[in-house]
Amino acid sequence: MTTVRPTDPPEAGTGPEPRVAPEPEYGFPRALFRAVGRIPVPPPADPRTWRSPLRGTWLTSVFGAVLLVGLPIVIVTGLLSYIAYGPQFGQAIPADVGYLHLPYFDWPSNPAWLYRLTQGLHVTLGMVLTPIVLAKLWSVVPKLFVWPPVRSVGHLLERISLLALVGGILFEFVTGLMNAQYDYSFGFSFYLAHYYGAWVFIAGFVSHVVLKVPTMGRALRAGPGGTGAFGRWLNDGVAETEPEPIDETGLAPLAPNRPTLSRRGLLAVVGGGSALVAVLSVGQTWDPLRPLALLSPRGQSYGTGPNDFQVNRTLAGSGIDPSRLGAGWRLTLRGGATEVSLTRDQLLGMALHTATLPIACVEGWSVYRTWTGVRLRDLAALAGVPDPANAFVQSVETTGAYARATLQNNQVLNPDSLLALRVGNPGEETVDLAPDHGFPARVIVPALPGVHNTKWVSSIDFRPRTG
Ligand SMILES: Nc1nc2c(c(=O)[nH]1)N[C@H]1C(S)=C(S)[C@@H](COP(=O)(O)O)O[C@H]1N2
Ligand SMILES: [Mo]
């Protein structure tokens, strides 16, 4: 009694049909592409090199379907972040992208959690999808080495679009993950590279979706081995795991090894990896899991009491001489006929307003606090420009790129937009801002990217509307 293992050549007349790849179809000029095809196959391009019995159109389609839902969310929220930065004021990065952008519009200041949602999704979903992207790439790796490398002009174009797709996604994920870790060792501008890299990736992604969605749909509908039962393979343990049938996609192995993992085992490993990343990262935007936010590069303590929350740039890091923030500090308001200068005590003597608002950083973390301060629109009225076109906020800090910001009209006029003097845990009493959080005064505006909530404010120019 002999057992036929999947790697043994089948005995004539007894075993299953031998697994052979379909003849490639060559396009015009056929002689040229056939000549390329006659070059001896280098080992990685030999389909017999890739032996996992789990690879095949069905498995790739399962990963593809997840990414088809997830990646557009990452793409759109990323592009929205560019618009939230205020490109109409030249303060999005990179400042000038020609026509390569979504239509500009004034970023809403309502609901307050809007940027927290869009940017939290962009970063956290990007992290969570990473294991699935890697699994998808693993499942198609034989195609990277497909032989002959080109067999028609159409095939050449498809391979170029794959270069944009695979190169683009690896580049975007690596630079994004490094940025969220404060790792700038790539030595070029993160924003510039991530922005243009995104468009390369989008071009590859869109053409890939157009080309492959029909195949994916067919494979998922046909189910394992054409059984029509999507989940049937998920019932198979390791012993029952059969290789996927050979088809024109070239994903299933010609010389499959014996399985060491079932399909459901592989999906559990990949899905479990994603779930683990999620658990270790949602804490950066969700207080109950904050101690588990181990993938975030920051420490867990930043100050005392209500001031114990994330600090991106400390007072020491800002290079500000602390004596400039003492009794001699003044807030200057410009825009009207005369400049207005206010001490902190004068600000505290004005009508104070309290609002609970998030700070949401582009790197994905966000935190809610309750803020007390003077409404920006009251300061605009005091300056003599009650309905400004926009407002330019300047920090005592002069060196950093984030020492200034321009706010839109709706961001100045929102009743919750504040020059904050005090901060508290959500819903609790507020105390003076800590030096690291912008004492004597900082901007806090609903739905504004964290970076534009300028700390250690020294002046605000309310620019009148023209015409
Ligand atoms: N003057 C000044 N304000 C600043 C920054 C800065 O570098 N300088 N960093 C910004 C960034 S990137 C963020 S996310 C928030 C962080 O606020 P926090 O440090 O008070 O938590 O402050 C913003 N305000
Ligand atoms: Mo930030």
C-alpha cells in the first residue's frame, strides 16, 4: 500500500491529474515575447519554487476583499488630513502640490471630534491593516517572479501598475509607521514623500482594483474548488487541507508541499496579528486602553493632575526663554484701528467659556480635555474685526515650524473656539495650563488638527475681509 503525497509524481492512470501551468498567451509582437519566454527560467521564477498549498486565487481574494474595504478609508482620510491643514493658507505640507489634490474646502469645526475620527482612522487602520498587507503580498509573491517577465504590451503595463501598487504601499506604510514612531532616519521630508508616494500608490491601487475585482468576485463566489461554498475551506483542519486548483491567475502552486497550517489557521494568525496591533494602539485615542498603547512612542506620564496628557513639544524643546512667559507676557491683538495688548489677568477678567474638546495629532493620538478661556470671537470683536476673513496666530516660540497657524473664519467664530488659559480632566474643574501645555495661553479649536492649536501664544492678527 503506497500513499500518494502531494509532492510525489502521480502514478500513470491512478493519481490526480498532474498540476501544470497553462501555456502563456503571447501578445504582439509575438516573436519578441516568445523569445523572452525562451530564456531559461531563473530559480525564483520557477513556479515550483513556491510550494505553499495555501496559496491560490481564493486566499488572495479573501485578503484582497479586506483591503478593498480598508485601504480606501486610509486613502481618503489621508487626503482629508491634507485639507484639514489649511492648504488655502499655504500651511499644508507640502505647501504647493499643483493640481494633485482633492478640491479644497474650509475644514468644518463641527463636530469637534471630526479630525480625531479621520486621523485616528488613518493612522490606526493603517497599523491594523499592516499584517493583512503583508499576508496579501506573501500570497502573490510568485507573481513577482512570473516567467516570462512580460508576454505582451498589456502585460507590461499591468506589471508597471503593480510596481506602483507594491512599491507605493510598502513606501507609504513604512514611512507612515516610522513617522508615528518619530523615526525620521529616512532623511527626506516625511510629508512631501508621503504625499506624493500616496498618489503613486493610488494610481497603482485604482488600476489594480479595476483589473482584478472581477477575478476576486468570481473566486469568492465560486468558493473553494468551485464548490460555491465560501467558507467550506475554513472547516478543513491541517490534514484535510488541499491545495487550491491551478487556474489562469498562477497563484496556486504547481508542486505543493504538504500543509503545515490550515487555511483557517493562517487567517487566524493574520487576523490575530491585526487584532493585537489594534489592542496595542487604540489606547492612543481611547483613555480606557491608554496604558496598553505600547506601539505609541511616547511615555505614559507628562505632568501632574489635569496636565498629565501628551506633549509633543515641551517648553524646553521650544527654545523659549521661560522669563518671556512670566508677568511681562502680553497678548497682542491686531486687525482693527489700534493694537490691543492684554495681560493674563485681564484675559481672566473677560467672559470665560468652558468646553470639552479633543486635541488630535496628525500622528494618530488624541485626548479629550476640558478647557477654560476666552472665546476667539470675543477677541476678534475686541480687536475690531468681529467677522474676520481669517486669523494668524503667532507663538512666543519663533524657531519651530508649528510656532504659528492661520485659522479659517468658521474656526474663529465657533463658540467653543478658545484662547485657553486653564485645562481640566474631562468634565472636571480646570487649573492653570502647565508650561509644557502652553502657559500662559494656547489656542484650542474644535476639529482642528493638533498642530494648529498653537501654544505660548503671543499675538493674533484678525484679518479683515476684503471687497
Ligand atoms: N508653539 C507651538 N505650539 C504647538 C506645537 C509646537 O511645536 N509649537 N506643537 C503642536 C502639535 S504638533 C500638537 S499635536 C499639539 C500638542 O499639544 P500638547 O503638547 O499640548 O498635547 O500642540 C501643538 N502646538
Ligand atoms: Mo501634532
